[in-house]
Amino acid sequence: MNLRLKFTILIGLAITAAVVLATSTVYWIAREELEKEAAHRLQQTTSLISTQVEARFEALLRSVDVWARTDLVQKALLNPHDPALIDRVNRTFADIVQNEPVLQTFNLFDTRAAVVASSISERVGLQVAQDVVKEREDFRTALTGKYAVKGPFMGLSSGQPVISLAVPVKAEGNVIGVLRPVMGIADFNEKLLKPLMKGLEGKLLIFAPDLDTERKIKPVDPTLVIETPYVAPGIPSIPEIQRNNKGIVEYTSGGVERYAAFQWMQQPRALVVVEMPLRDVLAPIRHIQYATVVIVVIMVPFIWVLAGIAVRPLLSNLRACLQFARSIRDGHLEERIRVKSRDDVGELAAGLNEMAERLERQQIALKESELKYRSIFETTVEGIFQASGDGRFLTANPALARILGVDSTETLFRHRVHEFHAHPRDREILMDEFQKEGEVTSYEFDIRRPDGEIRRCLFNGLAHMDEGGRFTMIQGILHDVTRERRAEAAKRHAETAERLALRARLQALRYQINPHFIFNVLNTIDVLSRKRPERIPDLLQKLAFYLRYTLHPKAQGAVLLHEEVQSVKAYLAIEKVRFEDHLEVAFDMGPGATGAVLPDMVLQPLVENAIKHGMRTSEMPLKILIRAEIKDGYLYISVRNTGRWVEASTGAARPPVGLTNLRERLEVFYGDDFSFETSVKDGWVRIAIRLPRTPVFSFQSPE
């Protein structure tokens, strides 16, 4: 190996090691610096935004206080029945809301919380608004002459998270009313805070972590229903946020790791959060490791081949690549490598330039996506309407027209509500419920369409009444449940048919079992009639007892194991007459086992099988052990007999009736949740079954 080759190899290895080490060092240093820089930038932004938001609320309070001191507002409180004056105030308030994008409403209340003037003129004199506001803490505080900021809380008027301001209106030192503007959290985040982040990475918002936004609140004010639902920011509950006034946290939201800075505001008591995905923090250095591999693979062969000629250009180009990696680390994605050579290092430079361009495009796309938002509108399938006290439709949506079978809402307005009731009694029940409770929930009744078709509908409604108890307006939601109710009826019919078929199958299986017992007993009587006829009367008494048990109908085919054991003992008494000293039987019943519930005629086929085959294969006397126990919530039953197992004869027309019948009955009652096992060991044949305490096909306990 000559010196040039050695030098080339050493240079190649050294450069390779240096590139790997330098790139790795740059990556980890760059990552640490990027994380520190992001945390510092987020904290600064959060502190600045918190100060701006609190200053904005202070400015709003001062602005509202200025309005509270104006003659126009005070005259409105002193002359609430002057229509021209109130109309002027309403228009003024509407202009305020129009010019202040974060405001939902601007309202003037007297000391009884009655709406004197509002940016929504329909609210004036609205009783439901008075009932809600008079209970609000900020309104009561303003009545004492103090400013108040309340929120965030779920507004009962809009069903949205809101913040309210309350400023007292004074005349001659006395509080004569309250100015109370309300702003929505969603509007505040979208229209005020979101523009502050324009051109910056991440997301900025305020919210209340303990606000229950999942609970659905039914708006009580039809004049202010927000169609777009409030979307919670998806920030998880973190103890550090609850304990500290400000700080940096890291969490995963929506499957994305995020950096976030937070700070609590004092007025209102809300949380300001500025967050950005961790992948965006590390985006400038994401592909440095891959670039390192490419550099090493391409550069080393060239160094070995070109030796000293290629060393200097390669080193120069590598330095350019390293500098470019540092530029990426520093966030200068607009820069590019300028390498004139057309060798592999030149291709590497082109690849790095392409990577930088891709990162830059991704960064731009990310910023654009963060500026986009969308609104979700749902097309309801329920019919929604308002009707007057005498049943005239005031408003209705197209879905209601479809449900009631008319071609349009305009046609619907020519009808009265009672014309669609299939049964007049339903209308009487609804009106009585409205009179008593003021609302109706989940009431089902039939409606008759103009073409005569009957439809089943589910109704929810709210009634408005005047002081004399007369209906002024009824609001309702009607849902057509005809298809669902027909499907439920069909399902019940199918279940009933299945249950009757299953019961018939069980009865047929029972008819197979009882004749099987009787045939065996008749054979025994036939034998005794030839050998010992004097024992026939005793045998007939035992047979009568046994038949009374087996032929007596059981509740759903269920018995206690105790009854089953007594039946088997009666059967064995009959067989004892036949086999005398050639048959020995023992019982071993565990604690609580005899109280278990199981299908009738389960134990008897096992005992019959033991006698039938044991008498053919066992030495005399034939010994039988019947055992039962409760274990792990299951009933274990086993029947053992001396002898050996006898397989079914080849070519038989069908397998033995007793055990086959028993398996089929257990499948009916338990499905797949049972076991049926046979085994032979040390001269004993064992049949064991395991049954759950609760069968799949439920039957009533005989108790």
C-alpha cells in the first residue's frame, strides 16, 4: 500500500469522522439553542399580550364609563317610556357594537335589571333577559357603584363563553342603572388576538381552563343565538398552569407535541396562552442528520480516487456545506449553497439547496395554514318553528315543511298548528303541560299530513305567556321518528318470533328425553315380571314419583340442582331394583351447589349413560360417583363410573340420543359458554360439564 493510497484513506477517514462529528454537534447545539430561543420568544409574547389585553379591558371600562356619564344614557333611564329616545339610544349602542368587533351586545339596565335599551332592540323589555341579568354578580356589584368584570363564563343568552363589563350609571350621586356590554371569547380570540400574531409562528388565545364548554346550554334569548359552536382550544389540564401565575409548559394536543407559554391575567381572570408545535421549533434542523449520511457516502469515494487533487476542493465544498447547515440552524432558509463543481459534492449541494427550498415552502405553508380558519354550519333535519298563541305559524324552517308534508314554508304559514294533529287529545295534553310547566320535553304524538299520511313525531317546546297566563308564543322542535319506531316494532316482532321458536325447540328436545327414560323402565319391569313379580308394585311407586317430577312443567325449563338430584335418586332406585348388588352409587355435593339453577334433565342422561355402558365394561359391582361444586362463578358437575369408554358403532344410523340431546340443550341455554368433556383414567370413565351461573338464554329461577 503506497503512501498516496494511505494518505488518501487517512484523509478520507479523517474527513468522514469530522463531518459526522461536526454535523452531530451542530444538530444538538442547534436544537438546544432553538428550544431556548423559542421559550424566550413565547414568554416575551405572552407577557406583552397579557399587558395589552388587560390594557384593552381597562380602556373598554373607561369607554363604557364615559358613556355612562352622558346625558343620553341618563335620560334613557329617567324616561324609559319615550319611544323616540329609546330608539335613538338603541341605534347608538348598535353603532358601538359595529365599531368594536369584540362586543356581542351593549345593554342598558335599570336597577331592577329590566332592559331599557340595547344594541339588539328586540331585547328591550324582554323578561327572560331581566331574569338572567338580575342574578349576575357583576350587575349586583355595579348597583353598589363599583366597576365589575365577570368571566369568562358560559352565557345563557348565546350559549357561548363570554366576558361581561358592568359600569354604574349615576345621577346626583345615586346609581340609577347599569351599562353592561358583553363580549364573546371566540370573537376576542379571532378578531383581536389573532391579528396580533400575523407574521409570527404559533397560536395565541385566551380561555378559562375550568370552563365547562362541553355542557350544552340551551340559549334563553332567541335574539342572540350563535350558530357557530364554540371550539375549545384543546389545551390539556396541566397542574403547573393551575399552580403558577406564568411559565413554560410542553404538552401534546391533537397528536402534536407543543411548546407553550402561559400567563394569568388578573382582570378578567383568564389565561393567555401562546403555543407553537415542537416540530416547527426544530424544523430548521430536521434534515441535518440525513444530509450528513449523504455527504459521507458521496465524498469518501471521490477522496480515495482523486487523492490530493480532490482533497482541497472537497474540503472547500464541505466547509460550504457545514456553513449552510449552520445557516439552517439559525433559521436562514432563504440562503443557498453556491458550488460551481459538477461532481458528487455539487450534487450534494444541489440536494441541500432543494432541502432548504422545501423547508422554506413548508414554513410558508405552515404560516398560511395558521392564518386560515373555517366555520362549521350544520343543516338541521328537525323542524323548528314559532307559533302564536292562537296556533298561527310565525316562523318555520324547510325541514318542518317536509315533516308536515307541505311544499314550502310559505304554504305552511296558511295553516294552523292544530290542523296537523292526528288526535285532538294530543293537543289538549300539550297545552295542559305548557300551562303547568311552561315547556314540553320528549313528547311523542301522531301528525296527519294534508295527504292523509300519519307520521310519528317527537316534540320539544317552550311556551311564553303574559301576566294573565295567556299564551303569546310557542317555540318548538319537531323530529320525525316514524322510521325509528317502525324499525323498533319490527325488531321486537323478530325477537318474539325467535323466542317462540327457541321455546318450541326446547319442548321438542324434552319430548325426546322423557320417552327414553320410560323405555328403560319398561324394560326393567319386563325383566321383573319374569323373575320377581312381587317387586313390581314397589317399582311402580318409584316410577310414579319419577314421572311426576319429569312430566311436571318447569318454569322456562329451569330447576334447582337439588331437584335434579332427587329425580336422579328416584331413577337410581328403579335401576337398583334391576341390578341390586351390582350397582353402587355415591353423591358428593359441594357447599351451595344444590342451590344452583340449571336446565332440567341435565344430570339424568349422564347417570343413564354411566349405567348403560358401565354394566357392559366394568367389573361388578359397577361404581358411580356423582359430584357437583361451585368454583370461580361456574357450576362443575361430573359423573364417574368404573369401566371403559365405548365409542359409537361404525355405520350407526345416529349417535346415542341421551348425550347428543344433552349437548343440544346446553347449546340452546348457554351458547358457546359451556364445556362438555370425557376422559378415561385408572379404570374410571368421567364425563364433566361446566356451566355458568347465568345462562345466555335467560330463564326465570324456580325460586
